[in-house]
Amino acid sequence: MSTGGPDLSNNRIVKLFGTRLPIIQAGMVWVSGGKLAASAANAGALGIIGAGSMKPELLKQHIEKAKSLTKKPLAVNLPLLYHGIEDQIRVCLDSGIRIFFTSAGSPKKYTPMLKANNCIVVHVTSTPELAKKCEDAGVDAVVAEGFEAGGHNGRDEITTLVLIPQVVDAVKIPVIAAGGIADGRQMAAALCLGAEGVQIGSRFAATIESSAHDNFKKAIVAATPASTMLVMKKSVPVRLLKNKFYDGVSKLEERGATAEELEQFLGKGRAKAGMLDGDMDEGELEIGQVAGMIKDIPTCKQLVDRLMAEYQHAVSRLPN
Amino acid sequence: MSTGGPDLSNNRIVKLFGTRLPIIQAGMVWVSGGKLAASAANAGALGIIGAGSMKPELLKQHIEKAKSLTKKPLAVNLPLLYHGIEDQIRVCLDSGIRIFFTSAGSPKKYTPMLKANNCIVVHVTSTPELAKKCEDAGVDAVVAEGFEAGGHNGRDEITTLVLIPQVVDAVKIPVIAAGGIADGRQMAAALCLGAEGVQIGSRFAATIESSAHDNFKKAIVAATPASTMLVMKKSVPVRLLKNKFYDGVSKLEERGATAEELEQFLGKGRAKAGMLDGDMDEGELEIGQVAGMIKDIPTCKQLVDRLMAEYQHAVSRLPN
């Protein structure tokens, strides 16, 4: 009754981040800059700047922009395999960022240093085993991301529905579910599985405030249930929206191409070309399987309000 | 309070089948004979005899056995692509079966005849589009089965978490979620997504009453989260437990083998050899991704009671 939101007094994710809601807007290359992160934060979620596609100076500008637009908690996502990671961390710390989402590398490498700097550290995992290693490395929470997620993906193809309960059973720290979450029904499902928060990427990519090119946003809205596929499995598995570039990759894989051939075909700059510059043919369009159920381009506030209304409705009709 | 079970007075699946619970024990080749179906039925679920691996005479024996062991509702699963399907249907009708789960073929072909014989018809789908076609063909409900499911699988690799809400939005008939459901948390998640029932396969394969060979049951219990993979994508996609046979398929696929080469390597009788006769090296072991979280071999009654207790616990701790 009264204000209408769910009772989150025992939810460790809102406590950890100091947010109103246990929703995390995922850090995404070329899509989640300072504007999206600040808008998500103002809507009640944790806003994350995706540093994977940013040089330190640009990252600094995005953090400053976000901080000028919100006083709410903000985080930065750092794929640990990129060059210049230590410069990125330095820029974040100097700019007052104290929440880090790390991915694509060992949680052992930077967690101690970040914890020593009084930061909150969350690492992204795709298996229960790695989640346990993250906990042992001292992270505060893990994101457990399933096969349906957009962009880079785990090798074992474990789906969110199967992954989350096993991660929850493997660790004591709170678990954030990611992959396949675009509406409040899916958020409620993730919380049934034992997750205490949800990280949402693709749905935030198709908001007004996302930096994705309009062509890309429109392509997401036009997607059907079968419009994405996980490819590049011999190199770095990645889930893409099907387009001309995807067709090329797919044909190479069908005839048993090697990782080297695939990487040569990929070349450089494909993700930027597609997602930021709007080349829908030759660009690499990283998006989750939920693209098929995204039908509009709302503001972050409209999206978050709708997610919570859908969540409440889903929970209210559950047989109890 | 009182009896403890959830209020299912508005649940269309228990009404449709006349069962106590909205749980369906999946029909599975070599695994779900009359004994398993009757035991699942006595535990409160809908028990299904998997006819895919049975000649009409054997199917008749399994139906008679099941009927001697329970007075509860029973169903038969018919993969429509197998030979002798019309003889199987005749045997079922003659033996008093009135609930049919059909799969692997067009729902248009046999639904009118079965409905004319006063039967309940449910068809298995892996996309929202096919679910709509099933509804148009006159089926009473659909099973929507995700990528994580064991055995034969859809080509679009849509996971249960992403598939169910889209199927629920596409049809008015009730939806049964399948793929990735082995405990009560996953059952609660499926109901959050809008499903009104769950079909559970792998978890029932590893029960006392399943016909799976003991070697296969033990291999399921020993499985880890990464122990299954979807293969044979150029032929008929199937999710298998990794073993020597899987390694062979995997190597062929890696070098770009054709569908013909794959089918030749598969040969005949692999599923029986593995699942019924217990050849863990050369057999084809069809199982879902949830194998990684199956840790014991309970009776059907113990399993169903536990599922419902876990369901209630998952629902009770959801923020509301």
C-alpha cells in the first residue's frame, strides 16, 4: 500500500549501492556514456558508464558529464582485458568513482587495490565456479550473466534461468542477474531465482538517453525473437543482431573457419561503426536476445517506472 | 496457512488436465515409461509416457501398466515425425488416453482428429510464431521450450527466460514453460514470466522411477554446470551430456562437417545405447542444462513435494 514500491529493506543490492531500486543499467561499449548513466541513476537505478570503448580522457569527460547531471550513485564498467586499464582506474578514482564493475579478466588482479581505495567492486561472471573465485578475491557482489546476454559472452552457454540458482548456491555475497531481462516479469523471475538485483543492458540501449545511433535503436525495435545469435565461438563469443556482417561470420563458421580467419574478417572498429555510427550492414551490432521483445524507445524514467509496475503485477498474480 | 499449497483456483493448467499441481513430467525417449508417468501422476503432476521410442505394441503395454498403477490423469507425448504415428494414436485412443502432447511436426495435421475424439491437445513450440500457429490450429495449450532443454531443440536458440513472456503475449491459451526447470525457484520464475505450468524433464529422468539406466542417472548427478552442449545444429539440434560420442560430434562440427557427415557419425540406436542400456561412451545422452544442478535421485513424490516447498519459499521471500 501507500507509495506502491516493493519492500526492499532486506535487499543487499540497494544497500550496497545506495540506490532506490535493485536495477543496474549495464555498462555497454558505445552505448552507455555519461548521459545514459546519469539518466538511469536519476530514475532510481545504478547508472554505469561503459569504459570499454573509451580512452582515459574521454572516460573522464563522461564521468564529469554524468556527475553534472545527477547526485545519485554512479559506477564504471571496466573490461580488464583492454589496454590502458590502469590509467582508466586512475581517472575513475580521481573523478570520485567508488563503484566498479569489472569483467573479462581475473577478479584477483585489481580487486585488492580497489578495495584498498575504499571502493565497491562487482565482477561479471558466467559460471558458478568463477563466481566463487570472485568471492574469494574479495568482491562485494557478482553479476551472473547468461547465454541470452548481448555482446561478449561465456563459453559454456549457460542460460540465466539455469545459471542464477547455481551461482546463488555457490556464494554468500549478493548476486545480480544479467542476460534476458527487459521487463518486470523477467525481473521478478530473476528475484525468484535468488538474485537480489538485475543488470539490464539491451533494454537501456534502446532508450532516448542511450548513445546508440538512431539506426541501431530502430533496428533493435524492429528485431524479432530470432534476430540475434551467438557467434565467434572459436575466438571471443559474442551475441549479435543479424545483419550483413553477421551473415559473413556465420558463413565462415559454417565451413569451419579458424579463430584467425574470424578475427581477420572482424577487423577493427566494427562495433563503433555499427552501434555508434549507424552502419547497419558492415557494423558489429552487439545486443541481447531480448531485442525481440523491445518495441519502443522510452526515456530511462519511463522505462524504470514501467519495469517496477510490471514487476509488481507479476508478483501479485503469482499463486501463493 | 492450513494445507500449505498455493492457491491454484485460477490456474488454467490444473483445470485443463485435472491434476493437483501445474507440473508436467515431460515425455522423454527411453526414460519416461508407464512407471515414471504413473509415479509422477500419483505425486500430483501430469504423468506423460514418451512414445517417441516405442512401437505401438510396447506403447500399449506402457499405457496399461501406468493405468494399473494410478487413477490420476495420464498423457502421451507423440513426436509427429516418427513412423507409425497413426498407429500410435490409435493405440492411445483405444487405451483411453485423452491427453496428447505433440511435438516435432505441424500442429495442424492431427489436432482436428484428436479434438474430434474429445481429446486435450498440447503442442511443443520453441518460438512465439509457432505458438500462435498452434493456437490457430486449435490446441488447448502450448509448451514453450527454451534453448536450455535437453534433447531435440529449436533452431533459434531462444532461452526460456526470453521465450516465455513473448509466447504469453502471442497467445490467449495457457502456456507451459519447459527447459531449465529443475527446482522450485525455477518453477516460480516460470510462473512470474506468465506461464501457468511447468514441464520438467531432466529432473524426472534422475528419479528412482525413471527408466533411464543407472549409469545415466549417475552421470546426471555427476554433471557440472558446463557438462551439456547443444550440437548437431546442421541436422536436428540436440542437447547432450558431454561424453566420448559428444567429443566426436564436436570435432566434426569444428571442422565444418556437413549434415550428412554428422548423421552418418550418429548412426542408429545411439540414444537407446546410452540412455536405456547405459553405454556412457558411445551412447547419445540427451539431457538438459539443469543436469549441473541435479544432485540426487529421489522418488517422484519426494521430488514433487520438494519442488512445491522450494516454490513456496521462493515466492515468500520475493520483495512485495
